[in-house]
Amino acid sequence: DMRSWEGPKGGRRAHVLVSELLGSLGDNELSPECLDGAQRLLASGGISVPCRYTSFLAPLTSAKAWTEVRKLGDASNFEKLFVVRLHSASLLAPPAPLFTFEHPNPELLDKAAAAAEKAARVAGSAAAIVHVAAAGQVAVPSPCSPSSPSPGLSHNARYATLRWRPEVAGVMHGFAGYFLCELFSDIAISTEPKTRSEGMGSWFEAYLPLQHPVDVKPSEMVELHVWRCVDEARRRVWYEWALAAPVRTPIFNPNGRSYWIGL
């Protein structure tokens, strides 16, 4: 596990970190958590491949996909993310960007820089202390250097609201998921329909279902709320989603009750 691996002997760090952890929705196989955990193994100014990825969702009409979920026989299956090859399906509107993650994680770099600055201030203060062991005086102990911060996971929690206005009428059975991944510089791979790369058969589409199909009229607002939740205590990551328009639905998969990914 890269998150707990101590790295090469002698404390050497890598200049390039290459990984293949992308899921059909980009971050749904814990790439953010794994790469953040391995970031300490990357030298200052080092490069991560991939360096950035964004997930996308689009309102989907697919009676086939929805029926397959219903055939599973338990309503809890409508609270799960599926990876499927979508057939007999069409999008009611273009995919919209959902969540973006960057590596090396700028937030962790900022925290590390702040910790280093604090350590330097502490060291400077310690050097300025004059210890006199004369009669009647007590030597002042030097302050301890702060230990390296252990980055938590909550910074990878996300929330987004997506809105579409489909140009045509249709029955919405859920949402199709894709990703666009920047590997390095201008080199990218994508499953998002407009930018789809050749030879991407290894990644099927993601599917977030709705328990009940929803009729959508032309130019009618479709509004979706999506949460990426992180529970460090239970070591879990999961998604929650709820439709706010054209109808309101309950929140699907609250507290990860039906579907979660173990850390």
C-alpha cells in the first residue's frame, strides 16, 4: 500500500510518481486518497502522472440500464454506483464537470510549507535562547520540533450542484458518469463523449440510478446535488446524490448506508 510504504532506503524521494488508479468516475477507486498518502514520497517539484482529473455527469435515458438495476430485486441497489457499458441509451444533455483533483495536491503542499515555516521559526527561537547554568538560575529547555503533519482525508470531500436544460423531451433514468484525465502537460485521456480518447475500452461508463424514472420536458431545468463523503473514523468514502428539479427526491445513499468504498 503506497500510503504506508516507507519508500526507498536512505530517505530518497522520487522525481516522478506514475499511477493507474482511475475509476469510471475518475475518483471512485480512491485515487485522491492513495496519491495524497504517497505524496510524501515525491521530491519537491516532483511530477505526478496523472496530474489532474475531473469527473463528469450527464442526465441519461436508458430503460435498459434502469431495468437491470431493478432486476437485482432490492431497492438499495438504486443507491449504488454501477460501472456498465451503456447500450440502448442516450444523453438528455451534455456532460457537466463534477469534481476535480490535482496531484501533487496543492492543499497538502501548502500545509507542508506552513509546517516547514513553523519549524524554522521554532528552530530560530531555540537558537536565540541563551542557557546560563549559573547559581540560582534554571536552564530553559529548548522547544521540541513539531512532528511532520499526518494529512487527514477530509480535504477530499466534495459537494457540487449541476444544472442542465435538455433541448428535447425524454425519460430520465439516472446519470451517466465519465472522466477527463490530464496525464502531463497537454497529454490527456478521456471517456467524456466530446473529448473521448481512442482505445478506452478498459473504462466503461459509470451509472448513478434514480429509483423512479422522471419525465423531462424540453428546456425544463434538471438540477442534481452530489456529495463525495469521507469518514476517516470508519475508513470509508461514498457518494450521495439527490434530484432537486424537475422533481425532488430523497437523498440517495445517505451516510453510505447502501454503498461505500473502504479505505
